[in-house]
Amino acid sequence: MSGYLGKLKFNIAVSVAVLAMSTGVATAQKNPSSQEILNALTPKAPLTRSLATSPAEQAKRAEEGKFINSLRNRPTRSLSTDERQQIATVSQTKPRIDLEIKFDFNSAEIAKSAIADVNNLGKALSDPNLKGSTFVLAGHTDGVGGEEFNQELSNRRADSVKRYLTEKFGLASDHLVAAGYGKTRLKNPKNPSAPENRRVEVVNMADK
């Protein structure tokens, strides 16, 4: 039984099927390895390949690609509410993973205990299989405190992760889009102060 519960917790942590969940885990979880992050962010080939893509689908992909290109080199604070919502909407169909990256209290400084987790992320994003992809680093806070404070804090935390990845791993900054969501998209809304709400969601904006 304990083995089954362990698998269940892991599946919740790395789920790439939903953006926000109503169920959560009571205690902090061990973040996935670089290989597990890579697996979650690698686009999966469809089981069947259609002979042709409909004009409507082609137009949708073209519009989506245009939007993603418009996000590159954008300062985090320049993203409007509508743009952040559009990112969240597009992300629902993309490979993604939640990482519980710890920060110092009320700070955007990455905690020393979280450096290994961010390094795992950097190794995964540096893999040749993900070359050319644009990634969204979406910062989320818990539900404690005011909206304005949490929005600014999530912006700075997403920026911190982006800066670390560009400086330590040499990842191109124009392929990393930092976006803050404050407390607007709680992973565990039933427990707003739960640690799983304080997370960085990583999304590969490439087509599945």
C-alpha cells in the first residue's frame, strides 16, 4: 500500500495533464530528477498520424506560434493580465511539469536547499532533444498575503529562476519566458497556504 501511495504522490507532482489541481499532497515532495523532467517536457508523438492538417488547425497553430514569438525578450512585468491568461490557456495542451522550488521567506532568492532542483531543471532544458524549444517559467505563490504583493513576488521568483538558468547553463534568454501568476492559480485551492502552491511551472511551448 505504501508503494502505491508513493507512486500516486509522484504522479500528482509531475502531472502534465492539467494546469491546476483541486487535490494536493499534505507534505512537501521530492522533486523529479533531470531525466524525469526531460521526459515530462519532451513532446510526445501522436499514436496515429493524419495525412493532412485542416486549414483551421493550421491557422490556429500559426496564430499560436505568432503569440509565442511575441513573448520572447519580454520583461516579466510587461506581460498583461490577458497575455498571462493566454499563456495559461495555450499551456494546457503542452508538455509541462510543476517543480516545488524553494525560496527564502518573502524573497525571490533561491534557497540553498533548492539549488540541486534548479540544476536538474537546467540539465533537462540543455538536452539536445529540447533544442530550439521556448519554455515558460510560470511562478506561483501560496494564497497567504495580498494579491499585489504575491503578483510581484511571483514575478521576481520567475525572473530568479530564468537568470540562474541563463547564467549557469548558458540557456538563451529569448527562449525562456518568465511569467508571474501570484496566488491566482493555486494548485491546492482547498489549502491556500499549502507548500505545493509555491511552485514554478515549466512549460514546453513546442507542439506535442
